[in-house]
Amino acid sequence: MPRWNPHAEDRLREAALELFLEHGYENVTVAEITERAGLTRRSFSRYFTDKRDVLFAESEQLPAALARSVRHAGDSLSSFEALLAALVDVADMLADQAPAPLAAQRRAVVRASPELQERGRTKFAAVTDAVADALRDRSAAESEATLLAQVGVAIFRTAFERWTDRPDDVGLPARIWEAAAELATSLGAVDFTTPPPPVTRSPRMDERYLRTPRH
């Protein structure tokens, strides 16, 4: 076997995904991944730090990539417009790196593992912080930057799920624009000049609430 295999990383990733889907992430070892790929542990260590890295290595670039795109968006754009432009820009990059079928497999593995779900939440928290910092650099107010960053992550996650569920319909950038447009339409239907009416609770609901211990 040659000392360097140009397709080793792809083989390891494919082997890992196959095993994760067959047996569950928690039940697969690095040794089993390398054996399925026909490679060595040394080859695995050249590309990944551990088996979790097989799923998240590329996504570690997401916070920095989104923040960079937000900062480089046109000066004439509003904070929200800059955020949308950045989401679409990075979506093109992600779609090239991980085609929809591969992304769908990764998503299925993550959804079946509490450990990986927690890792995913940590990842998106890092994305939110990085985007908020970039929006502040564009002179967005502190609270506005935080709110818009959270909204942007929600748009991205919704679009990503739709893209992996129906990859043959449209691409990831179009899904992002679609999710953002739906949000804008929903907000446009709200009259923000008039406060909403108070919520009417039934007496029984109020009684249960009062009896519930609060800490």
C-alpha cells in the first residue's frame, strides 16, 4: 500500500458513515472504521482527531466563514441583508463540500445520538457568537446583533433540513432564501403598532399554576 493515498480521507469518511448508520455512532470504534476502509490508524489520525471529527471536521469552519462573509458584505446593506448575503455565500461553499445525500447521512447519524446532538448545539452556539460579533463590527447594536445572529442560525438550520430532506428540488442557497422569505412574510402579517391582546386563561389553568411550586 502506498504511503499516501489521495482518496484516503473520502474512504474513511464513507466507511465511518456506513458503520454509524448500520450500528449507531456509539457502537463503532476507530479500528472498525479503518478496517472497513482498508487503511491504518495512522491514516485516520492524519485527517481526523477522533470518530466525532469525521462528522464535524468541515463544519468547524462555519463560524469563521459566516463571520467573514458578514464583515465583507456590502457597506450599503442593512445588518439583516448582510446576514442573508453571508448565509447564501457560505451555503454555496457547504453544498460543494458536502452534497445533499452525504449531508443527509450525517444528519441521520447526529439525530440518532444524544452525544452528537449536544455537539451540534455547541457548534451552532459558536456560530451564533461569531455572527453576532461580526454584526457588531458592522455597527449593529449589542442586542440587535445577538437577536439577528440567532435568527440567522434558525434560518440556516431550517434551510439545511429542507435541503437534505428534498435535495433534488432546489439547492441550499435557494432554501435559505425561501426560509428567510417565509419569516419575512409571517412578520409582515403582524401589526406591530398595536400591542397584542392579553392571553385569556381559564380559572382551572390559573388554579393549577398557583398550586405549582416555583423555585
